[in-house]
Amino acid sequence: MEKHRRQYRGIPLILLLLLVVVTLLSIRYGAVQISVNEIFSSLRKYFTTPGTMTLNERIFMEIRLPRAILCLLVGASLAVGGVLMQALFRNPIVEPGLVGTSSGAAFGAALYFVMGATFKFNAGEWTLPFAACAGGILSTSLVFTLSQSKQTGKSSIVALLLTGIAINALFMSGVGFLSYIARDPQARSITFWNLGTLSGANWHSVIIIGISTVMCIAVALKYSKHLNALMIGEEEAGYLGINIKRLKLIVLLINVIMVAVATAFVGVISFIGLIVPHLLRILHGSDNRSLIRNGVLMGGILLSSADLTARMLLKPAELPIGIVTSVIGVPVFIILLRKKNYFF
């Protein structure tokens, strides 16, 4: 046991070093290559003489740096959301969007693209994120409400799972209908947003997602021991004095806030929340405290790597990041499933 603990101690440090390397590469490379000197000079000028910054220095401060930080935050949100959902459902093939958050956010965004101009709904740059976040909250609330038993007023894990699948299908059919009636520019906007993009990253989105991510992860860490107890079963966890209904509500609330806010700004990005917990269990076991802490690092590593790949493959154009995460995530997930003998 002590030998395994010593082996595990180095994993967070390795993940942190990988995160730093990938982030630096993501900052430097893209359609425009930024040198190390330009990075340091832009940081110095930004706080002293911002009017003297060159074009590359402005690209770094206003586009590349907020995008890199946003990558880390969104990756952390999706990864921790995956850890929480898999712990809550006690199922390794659950992802954060299973309770309807991602599909609801996609429906809210599609509704804005198609109907926003008609109803003159415009709150500036926050309109799309607001619509997507509202959709995510609505769909998750429906899942939680409809899964409650009429007799007891409680929601079982199976009921949440099956209701989530149904609500996901309902909202995705709504997205399909809106795509069908949309004009060409609107349909393209819906398609591109549903595939995920970090091209709209700015300091405003970094601040908002940063606040929601940090607060939610802090609360998740507080309840990580409760999730460990839940792994042995709901009845057994109840005997240990854990309020199961309250725990479910808190975990779902954390998930919907993190995922809805992140999805609202960057679109739907799949597989990060699905494969990160699997990889971490192979590296570090099933303790949810470690999974949450290391999930922050690994989620940032994977999403930053995917974003760098999306920008470099077709530069100066870029692929939607959701395509890259799916292409990488599908084979990795199938390999993990086969390794764990989930196929019969």
C-alpha cells in the first residue's frame, strides 16, 4: 500500500508539468507564431505603456492568452463534471451532459440563432451565453423534476439516468428542428456552435467561467468524501449519516453550473468529461478527492492539446474543437472499454 502511495505522489507533479508545457505551446503557436520575447514584452507593456504594443503583442494579450486560460478552465469544468457524474451514478460511462445540460444549452443557443432577431432579443455579447445557460438550466431542472417518484418524492439513480436520456433526445430533436427551419447563415452558426469553438475567447468570458469553475470545484472537493461513501451504495451511505437526496441535488447543481456556463461560451465539447475520469482511475485509483484535483490538470491538458491541434491542422483556418476531441476521444474510450471488459 505504501509503495502505491509513493508511486501516486508524483502523478500530480507530472500532470502539472505537462499542463505548463502544453499551455506554453498553445500560447506560442497558431496562425501567427509569437516569440518568447514578444510574450514578455507584451506583459511588460500591458501594465506600463499599452499604446506601444505591436500587432503580435496585441494578439497575444487580447486573443492568445485569454484563449489559453479559457481552455484550462473549460477543460477543468468538463473533467470535474465527468468525475462528479460518474461518482453520482456509479457508472463509468456517464458524462456531464447526460442529465440534459449540454443538449439544453445547445437548444437555447439554436433558439437564439433562429428566433433572436425575430423577437429582438439582444443583450450584446452576453446574449448567446445567456440563452445557452438558460437552456442548460431548464433541461437539467426537467430531468430532476420528472425523475422524482410520486410516492416518495425522491429521485433514484436509474430514474435520473433514463430521464436524462429522454430529455437529451427531446432537446436534440428541438435543435434539429430549428436547424431545419433556419436560413443558411443561421444553420451554419448552429452547426459550428454545436461542434465547439474557442475562437470567441476574451477576458470577460475568462472571468465568468473562472469564477464558476473555481467556486464549483471548491464545493465539489468538500463533498468528495460523501461521493466516496456513495460508491458502496445509497443505503449504506445513508447509514453513515449522509443525506442522499441533498447530496444528489448539490452534485447536480455543481455540474449544471460548471457545464452550462462553460458550454454557453464555447459550445458543445464532447468526450473530455467521459475519458478523463477513466484515465485518472488507471493512474491514481478511484478516490474522488484525487480524481477531482487531478481532473483539473488533465482536463486542461487534453482540451489545450485539442485546441492546439485544431488551430495547427488547417492554419490559418481552424477546425471546430469538438471534431478533434471526438476523433481522439472515441478510439481512446473504446480501448478503455475493451480493457475493462465492458464488452461481452
